Amino acid sequence: MKLEDLEPKYDELQKKYGAKELDSIYNGGCIKNPDICFVFMNPTGRNIAASKEWKGIKSPWIGTKNVWDLFYQLDLINEDIYKKIRAIKGKEWTEEFAKNVYKDVKQHKYFITNLGKCTQVDARELPDSVYEEYLDLLKQEIEIVNPKVTILFGNQVSSIVLGQKISVSQCRKKLFKLKINGKEYKFYPVYYPVGNGRFNINKSIEDIKWILKNEINS
């Protein structure tokens, strides 16, 4: 199975749970044995790739700024690309620039996805039941991509993926293991670093640097 094989299922769930005028946002980056898989919550209309007029890649965080601060602080994005992201407005992202950003993500050996692929017009809260419908699809994503370690952002995403109540403040730098089709994968819950969780970005950076040091660069 390939990642593209999952897209029709995401699109079906977009019709069920997402904004009708917007498209699903899938994933992007290094799709074969990345060092890290980053799992966020769900996309919003701020991602200009969700527009039905957008013909480029449908990857997370296109046309946004704040999450790239995180990746820059982690040395996971080229400085020239980061400076351009900071300099231009969201609507000034072109399909070619988005492609170049994700080419850089691939070169830095990480993969970006969301648990929920259903794009909303804003950052409204979604119930667990919606995210749970994406859980098997996320597990298939992880199985296809095969990351060394997966970062789960926030309490809700972490709890749903790991199948237990998670408070990221109580399990910083704590490793969880989960079997998918008989293979064991490594997961770390981390503070959500953007939106309402932006005040926790320094804690996210601290924990991810520790994970990189101990899981990837050791």
C-alpha cells in the first residue's frame, strides 16, 4: 500500500466532518524511513492548500508561519527557506514554493501529518469521536512511512493514538511503545506548540531536542 491509497478515504471523511468548500490536507516530507513523524491535530482553512483551486501538494501548514518557528529552532529547516516563510504573506505562497519547502523537509528526514485530515474553516475543537475515525488510517500511514520515532502533539492526539488518558505535562520525555501489525513503534507525547498552545513552544522544543539527542543522534 502507498500513502496515495489512503487519500480517497480522507476525502470521504472530509465530506462528513470537514468544511464542504475545502479539501483534505494529507501529509508531506520524507515518506520512507524518516527520523521523525510529527502528528498534529487537524488542518484549518489558513492552509491555502485546502482551497479547491490549489493544484499543488496538499500538505500541512502551507501558507502559515508559526509552526515553522518550531522546525527552525530544531534545526530542521533551511535558514533561507525559513526567512522567506517569515517574510511573505500566507497567500503569497506559490505551489512551487510549497514544493520547495517540503523538499527541504524531506532532506531533513521528517514527515508531517495530522491525526485528523478534515479541514475546518477555523481552529474549532473537534470531539474525540471524529479523530477516532482517523486512527486506523494514521496507523496505516505510520506503517507505510516507518519512522524511527513519532511525536504526538497535545493531550487529545496522544490519548487517542496511545489508547489511554495522556497528560503531556505528566509524561515529558516519556517513551510509549505501540504495536501496529505486529511491529513495535516508538511514540512521545509533546506539548502542542502552535495556536492556543504557542505559549508551550519552548517546552516542545526542549523535549524534541532531547528526543532527537537520545533517539536519533545517539
